[in-house]
Amino acid sequence: MKELRRLGTGVLLTLAAVWCASGQGQIVNAVLGMIAQKDVAGAERLVRTYQARVGARPDLAAAISWLARAALEARSYDRADALAAESTRMAAQFLKTAKVDDDPWLPTAVGASIEVHAQVLAARGERPEALAYLREQLKQYAGTSLGERIRKNINLLNLEGKPAPALETAEWVGPARPPALASLRGRPVLLFFWAHWCSDCKAEVGVIADLRKTFAPQKLAVIAPTRLYGYAAGGEEAPAPKEKLYIEQVRERFYAPLADVPAPLNAANFLNYGASSTPTLVLIDRAGVVRWYHPGAASETELRARIRAVAK
């Protein structure tokens, strides 16, 4: 009882809700909520009390990985690395008898822990070691849902200043087959990776459409790769032809200002560019070299400045 009283009323209420909730994942939601409220210490107290009650679980490993990310954001690198290692060890108990994608929480726990450790190495000035570690993990988790995320972290450390990877263009949505990147040499290129379920992608459309007009005299080319996810409206499972039709409908409704923008449809593009976050924005200069790699949305001000830099 003394242990519980030390937690504080807010944490106790959250803990009670977590214990009463059925199924896994409530601990993750609770920790995310507390981190969003800047109560990282309370989130860790919640995790430790929950851990003492239920022991190792995949969702608990995922919750610990969120603590690691919070410590990384606070630049508490030793603490972040220790929490990432703890999450990895806990997840490893389940990976002895299951694959990483067999449980919905294992990819979060393992992926976040890999990401945090690599970023800690980079923050300490050990970029070659971080890249070597990430490439080793990419081999280990090839063919799993972690591939895009690991590649994203490799690209964050290593893609800018390198030739842009080619795009697979054999399948697409929209009116015309996308051009090969090599055919666009001499023009600045913006890649806009998007997903049919992504609200941030829809919010970015107006910004990109406006900047496309602004930089038309500089011949800015925009290409919008997307991919299949295996489901359509409402999360309903969908075979490829049905999902492709749904993507076309989403594109017509929400992406009308970019209706004529080429849109390759291939998961390989997302893997090669590490587009595990959508949108992902990539700017390529006139020589075909990546000058900006940005997982996530960007403001109009930032994107305008970035395009101006490559459109000279």
C-alpha cells in the first residue's frame, strides 16, 4: 500500500484503468498520454508498478520503448539507451517462439529500441557505428514490417548528399506511368510519399500544390509514391485490386490539386526510401542527388525554403 500511495492520485487512476481494461495495449496508451502531458516520471512509475504486477509482456516492452524515446528527446542518452536495451531484452523473450510480426506490439518495441540505440550512437559522434548497427538490424529483420523503419534511420544518417535511389514505376495510380528519376535530370524533384489512410498527407496537399505552381518556372517535378497496405475503408481487408480502386477514390477526393502528379504504386519504393512515416518528403537536386530527407509533414515556410535551395 505504501508503494501505491507514493505513485500519486493521477497515476493511481491511470493504473486502475489499465488493470481493469481487457486485452493488451492499454499500458501503451496510458504511457503515451502521460508523455504527451510531459509527465515522463509518472509514466515510468506507472510502467514499473504495472510490470511488478503482470511481468513481461509485448505491450509492456512497447511502453518501455516509448520511455526510451522520451529520454532520447530529452537528450538523456545514457537513460535512453538503457531503456531501449531493456525493451529489447523483454521483446527477445517472445521472439524465441514467435516472429516479430506475430504480435502487434513487438514491432513497436523492437523498432523503437533499434531506432533509439542508433540515434544515441549518432548523438555521441559514432555515426559509422550507428550505420553499421542499423545495416546489421536490416539484415536480421529483412522481410518484416521493420524494414522501412530501419531504412528510414539509415537514410536519416546517410542519404543526403547521395544519388537518389531509383523508383519502381511498373505499377501506378493516376492517369500516366511515372517517369524514371534519371529522365528528370536537370530538374529539381520533390518526392511526396503518402498513404490512403494518412491525414497528415491530405493536409500537406495544398502546400505542395501551391509550391508546385510557385516553382513551375524552375521546372519543379513532383512525384507522389504510394503503396498497398492490405486494407481499404474502415480497415476492411482488401485484395490488391480492391485496395487499388480505393486508393484511386481517395486520390480523386483528397488529392485533386495533385491529380496529374505521377504516383508509383510499389512497396519497394517505401522500403528503399525508408518511408515508414507518412508523409515522407525528399528533395532531389538537378544532378539527381538527395539534398533533403524529411520523414513527416513540413510547413509551407520550411518546404518553400528547401525547394528554393535546390531550384537555383
